Amino acid sequence: MTKEKISYNEAVTEIEAILQKIEEDKLDVDELAEKVSRVTDLLKICRDKLYLTEKQIGKILDED
Amino acid sequence: MPGEKRSLSELLEQVKGALNKELPAHYWVIAEILEFRENRHCYLELIEKSEENDSLLAKVRATIWASRYGMLRPFFEASSGTQLKSGIKILCKASVEFHPLYGMSLNITDIDPSYTLGDLARKKQEVIQRLRKEGVFDMNREVLFPIVPQRIAVISSETAAGYGDFSESIQNNRHGFRFQTTLFPAVMQGDEAPLSITSAMEKIYESESDFDCVVMIRGGGSKADLESFNHYDLAYFITQFPLPVITGIGHERDESVADMVAHHGLKTPTAVAEFLVDQLLAFEFRLSALLDRLLISVRNRVQGDLSRLERYGEAMLYLSRALLQRQSEQLRQSEERLRRELTMQLDRKGDSLAALKKRTELVDPRNILLRGYSMTLMDGKSVSSIKNIKAGSLLETRLHDGSIISKVEPSSETNDKGED
């Protein structure tokens, strides 16, 4: 997992921007793979923030 | 009887007698409570102020004896939604009492809560009008609500049951969402409430960026006394707050002004907790939707690539098939042309042969014989005149299917005469 602090708003905005690019067929295959993993990372960051306490998230970050 | 002396008590007994005679009944009186004190009985100071300049026009002590007060107070509070306290106006049924030692006071036996209710409603309307006029009424509702309200500043009384309900519902929500709540204790009822609450808000303001929203809750306490939440200062403070404020102050009837100006005015602390959990649930759904969108768009993309390849393949197949077809068609046409050409030439040759044959047939003597003609021979030579024919000559008559030999008899037309 990426070691980053990102707000829900920033995460959702970034995800939507990437999705739009994919939907408009603006990415080549190599970029596609990279962006797909970025989106799944961001989704996971958001989910972790929803369910885990700051402490638990901190622990996950430290394990990296 | 001028000059007759009397004692003070005698005079005051006389006053008492005059009052009882002149004002014997009970009267419905409108007054404002200036002071309020209770043990078992209730002791009040009632006043009337000038409407123009607030100066005092009248003032009197009043008492509600325990026997009445025990019933009156709960009824009044339940019906009017406010406590008996200083500052409110009441319509009370009172008799004038006079005691030589304690002076004059009113003995209150009933209070009409609807009057107070009406008066409070009027005051509430005034506060609303003022906030609207100042253009601040909708300001808190215009604050952007956070996408995920997860860090909550709670204004409540620490011991209130409402706070317990709220903490319980939010920390143990069934979806397992994590909330971070921080309590800012405040007095939530009575006259100190507005100031106590606004001080708590000031503390929150100092660390504003640590919070997504403010929750103002109350409940479990006295159902009466919502008056604090109609207070102008408190309402104004809410309108000016940079974080969205959510109220759950347990109103049973009308909304308070605080509820109206808050970002969300909800009925109970539990309702506030559910609302917050719902917000997170909505966000969770949104994440799921985004994931679905990702899967679909990637699948479409990959399928798009595959079907493009497939289309290329199909196009090639189609093109080569078309090419083949065109070429075999050309071949077929050439063959056809060749065949036609040959046939034509052969036909032409055949025609001239037939004509030749016909002509030869026409001159074949056998064909003439077939049509019934015959041919006469003598000595193997064809006879075309009677000139050399003599009696006794042998003639051969040739027909198409055989010959007849015959002998010439003498006749006048024969050459016998000539022989003579």
C-alpha cells in the first residue's frame, strides 16, 4: 500500500479522472495497467479510512 | 369620628377587609416573571413593563402554594414547552391577598400555558425575522457538507442520556464504520445554556480543521425548556459557524430556531447518529460504484481491443474471399466467352457443309427417280428421243427400286415406216 495521506475528496476526484480516461479510451495498454492499480489502491485507502481507526491505519503504514 | 386612634394592625385589617370586599374574586392577570424561587411552594416576583421603553409599570409578589404548584408546574411545562422561569410572560388566575404582616401578594391558582406559548412563539418569530433580515439565516446550511463526516465534535452534557445514546449508536454502528468523536461539554438547558453552548463552539473553532462537523445533542433530560435553542445569540452563532452543525436536541413539537438554522435539524441524538452512519454508507456505495465502473471500463477496453483484432481478421477474410470470387468470376467469364466464340465458328462451318450437301442431293438422279420419274436405257445408253428406236428393240426402264425390260412393238409412230 502506498504511504500517503490523501483526503476522501482528492481520492474520489483522482479516481473519477482516471475512469474517465479509461472510458474515453485515452490510455495505451501499458498506462492502463498502471492506472488500474492506482484506482484499486485509492479505493483501498478510502475503505481503510472508513473502517479502521487512525491507529490501525498507522500500523498498516508502518508495516510497509 | 375624627381624632379616634387605632393600631396599625387595626388599620391593616381594615385594608384587608376593604380589599376582600372590593376584589373578592379571582382574576386572570397578565404579567412577566421577574424572579422565580421554589421550595415546595413557588415564590414569584411579577412585573409589567412599558411596551415603549421597558420601564417598570407595576410589580407585585405572588405565591403558588405547594398544593397547586405540584400539579400546575408539570402541566404548564408540558403544554408550553418551557419552564416557569424569569423572563417569560404568563396569564395566571390570581386572587389578591393582604396580610397585615407580609403585605400584599397574589395567590396564583392556575396558569394558562397557551398564553405563554403564544408569547414565546411571537418572540421566536422575532428572532427568525431578525436573522433573516441580517441575511444570515441560511449561512450554515450553505457550508459544504463533508463527503465523509467522520471526525465529529459533539456538544452535549456529559451525563445526558442523549449523549450516551449517540455514542452507543455511532461507535457500534452495524456497518463497522469508525468515527472519531470529541466531546465539548456544555450545559444544555436552562438560562445558562446559550452561553455555555456558544463557548463550547468557540473551543471547537480553535481546532476547526480537526473536525468534519459539529453535533449538538440533548435528550433524556427535561422535555421542557427548548427556549434556550430559540435564543438569538445561539442561533446567530450557528449561522456563522464554518463547520456544518447538526442538531439533535429532542424537540417534540416545533423546531427550535437552532434546528432551523443548523445544516441539518434532526429530532433525536440517535437520529443524528443514524444520519452520520448513512452518510458513510452512501460513500461506501459510491466506492463500490467506482469499482464497478473500473471493472466495466477495463473490460470494455480489453474487449474493444480484442474485437478490433477480430474485426481486422474478419476484414482480411472477407477481402481475400472477395478477391478470390472476383478472380474466379473473371475466369468463368473468359471461359464462357471462349466457348461462345468456338461454338459460333463451328456453327458457321456446319452451315456451309449442310448447304453443300443439299445442293448435291438435289442433283442426285436417284432422288429424281424417287419422285416418280423414270429413265429409259437402250443398250446401256439413255434414250432421250424415239429416233433410233425400232420395233423389237429392248428397252430398259429404270425406276428407283429396279428395272423393267420391255420390247418395242411396231406402231405408226415407230421408225418401221422409215425403214420401208
